[in-house]
Amino acid sequence: MLNLSFSRFKLSAAIVLGASLAFTSCGGNNQEGGNDISGSISIDGSSTVYPVTEAVAEEYRAEAPDVKVTVGVSGTGGGMKKFSRGEIDIVNASRSINESEAATAKENGISYVQLSVAYDGLTVVVHPSNDWAKDITVAELKKMWEPEAQGTITRWNQIRPEWPDKEIHLYGAGVESGTYDYFTEAIVGKSHSSRGDYTASEDDNVLVQGVSTDPLALGFFGYAYYEENKSKLKAIPVDNGAGPVLPSLETVKDGSYAPLSRALFLYVSSKAVARPEVVDFINYYLENAGELAQEVGYIALPDNVYNEQKQKFEQFATGAATANQQ
């Protein structure tokens, strides 16, 4: 967090008032194709949202080479802790901010805006050699993952009798991950509630490595990580009562891949938008997120939703700048 003097603070706010309008339609590029903005932007949070944000940041670095954009991965929970303390400008989030995080942000004088950037489908995967789990129901996933399963549900045939009498090895998001919160709420019925005897990581690449090398594994993580590694993983169709459905661009977008379809978010702080480079970057992000999200295996929002997010951010940036001037 930058420590601005009062006069510099007023100047930055004034710049943002103009910048938030000027950059909305063009992502910060002037008519000659250049960009003379400089500064730095700190981002952290969800490993699920990371591929989208890093793709945008990589393209933005070419457009604005004097802006240093750093993107970390500490899970949604870890990112929210930093964000609510004012340590970073933007947080990648695979769930909404919770009451405790919002309260901490308020205590630290941080207001924020939530922006939707893409859709994701949490993908349930097994090793390619698994020839028995051709589909799985939400009830079976709950039986496998609920807290009561620890120490009692340890073998595949305890889920379905026709499945083999072999150990289940579970892999999933760490407890600091928004993916963990979303999965437990959707499957177990209570956020942050599951058995603890599984291989956990906030880094989805670790989970990919685990499942892809373990014939008895079952795991879950974001769709993009499955798409990138589907030659060494097998996705299982999930049955929510209307028949088994595989995650895909179509089934996530139309909502038929239930209940594991979800929106992905950015949170931007009011203090961060006092800096033109942050306003420029977010407008660039919303202008290009649809195309880049699809390139890295996610599902773009409809164009009208991106337009709504741009308007929402413009109003937030303008309001924050006005408040900062007072």
C-alpha cells in the first residue's frame, strides 16, 4: 500500500476521474497505440483465477511495459487476508468475500468492488486407468467427502458395491482455497466442512500431479487445469438428479453442470483505484477477459455481462476518487 501525501492523493484522485472515463473503451491505449502509464500492481489469491489473470497481465505488460504487474497464488483465503489488510491491490477469488474478511477490510478502511470475470466448472477427476467410476452422483461425492467419512469411508466399494475393493486416495483444494469453500458447500452442504484425511493443496498443479500418477485417486479442481492436462486425467460426469453431465464450455455456461458451475471474481480496493495504472489495468482486463479466459480453458461471460462489469467498475472508481478528494 502506497503512503501518499494529501496533495499527491488529491492529484491521483483527479487523474483517476479522467482515467476511469478515458480508459473504459480502450483499455488504456491511446490513439497511437502507446501507453505511457507507469507504476506497479500487486495481485494475489485464487489458483483457479490465476490462469485468467496471468494471461491478462502478460498481454497488458506488452501494452504498458512501465507497469509492473505481479500475480501471486496463495488461495482465495490467503489472498483475502492480504487484501483486507491493505497489502495488495487486487485479489483473485473463486468465491465471494466472507463476513470475517469484509469486517477486517472495514476495520482497515478498505472498501472494494466485486467484478465477475469468467465461469468455471469444478471438475471431478480420476486416473485414466480407472475403468469403474464412469459417473458419480452428488450424494456419492458427499458420502466420500463429508467429515463423517474420515476413517470410515476408505474404499471404492463403500461408495458403490460394484466398484472394486480398493483404497480411495483423495486429492482436493486446501482449506485456504475458495475452491474448497465452494466444493464443500455445493457437495457436503456446509462451507469449510469436510474430512481432513486427504492430500490438500492450494496449488492445482500439485493436485494434477497427484491424481495423474495415482491409479486409485479421485480429486477435484478448476476446469482449466483439467483441460490443460486431460491427456493424463479422466473427468467423471456428475449426476445432480437429472443424469450424469460432463463439465464443458457448454454445460458450465448453460448451468446444466450442476452444482459445480460457478463464477470467478476480482476484488479491487478503493485505495488501489487512486492510482491510474490500476484503473487502466482493470479496464484492460474487462475488455479482454472473455477472449483470454477461453484461451486458458475457462468460459467467457456474455458480452452484456462484461459491459455491466465495466460500468460497475467505472462507477466505483469515480466514486472512490471523489471520496478520496474530500
